Amino acid sequence: MGAMQRVTAEAAAGLPVLTVDLGAIVANWEVLAARARPAECAAVVKADAYGLGAAAIAPALARAGCRTFFVAHLAEGIALRRVLGGAAGIQVLHGPAPGSEAAFAAHDLVPVLNSSAQAAGWAAFAREAGRPLPASLHLDTGMARLGVPPAEVATVAALHRLDVGLVISHLACADEPSHPANAEQRAAFTVLRGQWPLARASLAASFGIYLGAGYVFDLVRPGAALFGVAPTAPPNPMRAVVRVQAPVLQVREVATGTGVGYAHTWRAAAPARLATLGVGYADGLPRSLSNRGAAWLGALRLPIVGRVSMDSITVDASAAPEAALAPGTLLDLIGPHCDVDTLAAEAGTTGYELLTRLGDRFDRRYLPA
């Protein structure tokens, strides 16, 4: 938990507010689990649950029935084990770095082996331990990022003391349902996983779940969809999870021609009322929203004018009732009228990146499940 999450109520005054709806996350997991059934629905909570707080989110999902969690790094797995206790299965997607195998075993973490070298190292460690140790295996079926290349699959399959319980791969183009790479990867995965006929199989993450039953296999691994990012074409079947609000710091009237912010990239074409908000790129608001994005006063869109600064943005509030804005008034950046995907599109990025960039300076609030 970041330092800014532990501030007192008095110190939190004036901070931007990040509200996370744990009930919505659980509801999203239940929607995905129902769609994938009879396959198991896991939860990907890497990068501190996409920046939203794994310490709060993972227990809520575990109480709802989620049994398997994925993180990226060993340190994330160790931290999650402390939060969840011994019952949950925790898999580490980047696998063991050389010399880290004992830490995996000590914290009951399952490594996802991504190369023949990692597989050989894990097999050697199991041989020294005198018993098979569980592992998952990532096969590269066409993404060329992580995973055992097809040419090395037979070598890995021949390793002794390799207790492979799950074989996974990852789709490169699942967000484009008609892309031919999806069917190509599924076909390759179906062949390669045959080396481990007793192991369960997993191919689909958030978008892959919506490609059809042929992509589901035995376990699905949603991440971003849990947190409200749309995993398919509109309408979004996921409930909104995140609300980001920023406080008004100052309201001012400016004359025609007034330049706003660094480099005066926006000038008032007429007399205007401006509101400066206490949020900026240090909080994860992309600088690319300069003169593009907006804050919202209820259903009223107030466009960002000038550049996004480190700690502040300015919006044109001329259309807002004068009495509606004062120092301390909270305006939405992500909320009922602008979801995470919409703001990400305005910034020229994805909901994944936008969520994981949210910083520690928010007053974080969790709505119970």
C-alpha cells in the first residue's frame, strides 16, 4: 500500500480521489466465470491489480470463489501470499530468475516457465529437493514475447522432475476477433499442448474469453476486464469499477486572448471562466490529454485547456453555473459520463495503461463487495 493511501482524513483534503468498487470487480469476475464455465476463471492481479490495489481486490475475489491468481514478478507473488494466506494458488508469469527457485518453493508459488533454460533450472531444483515441484509452462504460439519456442518444446517435454499442471499461451490479437492470428495460435496451441496430455490448458485472457468456446480450454485468465475495461465490442458487459475525481483548486475569469499553461498552447477566444484542478501527469493523467480531454461536472463536459502539468490541469468552466464551482469541488475524470476506455481513447492509449499509471497521491477509497 502506497504512502499516500495511509494519509489521515485531514491530510487527504485537496488530494484527487480514486474510488474502487470491489462489488463491481466481483460482479465482473462472476460474469466472466459464467461465460467461461465449465472452465475455471482465474484473476490476473499483476502490477498491484492494474494499479488499483491487490491487497484489497484479491481477498474480495477469493471470498467470491476465485481460486487461482496470476502476478508477473516473484516479489508480487510473495506479497500476495501474505495477503491471501495458504489456500489460494498463485502463479508467477515471468517464472524464476536463476537462483530464485528456493523462494518460489518457500512461498508456495507456482512458476510459469517461459524457456527451456527456466524449465531445466526448475527441474534441477526439484531433483535436489527430491520431489516433483508444480510448475506451469508457457508455450510461444506466435507472439514472440515470452514462452518456449516450438523448436524447444520436445526438449522441455523430455525433462524429468517437471510436474506441469497447466500449459498456457497468450493471444497477440484477441482484441481483433477477425484477425487470422487468433485461429492460427489456437491451432498451434492445440498441437503443442499435446506433449502434456494430463495438464490443464489456458489460452484466453480478457479478450480471448469473448472469441468463443474454442478459445476457453480449461482455465481463463482475465485481468483488465475485471477492472472495467471492455473485453469486446460495445456495449461493454463489464461494470464500471473506477472513479477518478480531482478537486478544484481555483476558479478565475480571464479576458479574450489570455494564454493558459505552459507555452500558451490555448488562448481564450472570448472571456472565459477557468477552473484549475489538482491532478496532473504525476498522478498518471497522460500529458497527451492537453487540449483534448475533459473533466465532468455531472453530465456537463468541461474541456481541458492548455497543457497537462505535473500537478494540475485547467478546464474551461464557462458553461458551468457560477455557483457550482468552488475550491474543493470534485470533478470527474473517470466516472458515470466518461469511462476508462473513453478517457484512454482521448489520450491515445489503452485502458490498461491508464489504470496502471494511476499514482500514489490519490485519496484511495474502496467500496465494499
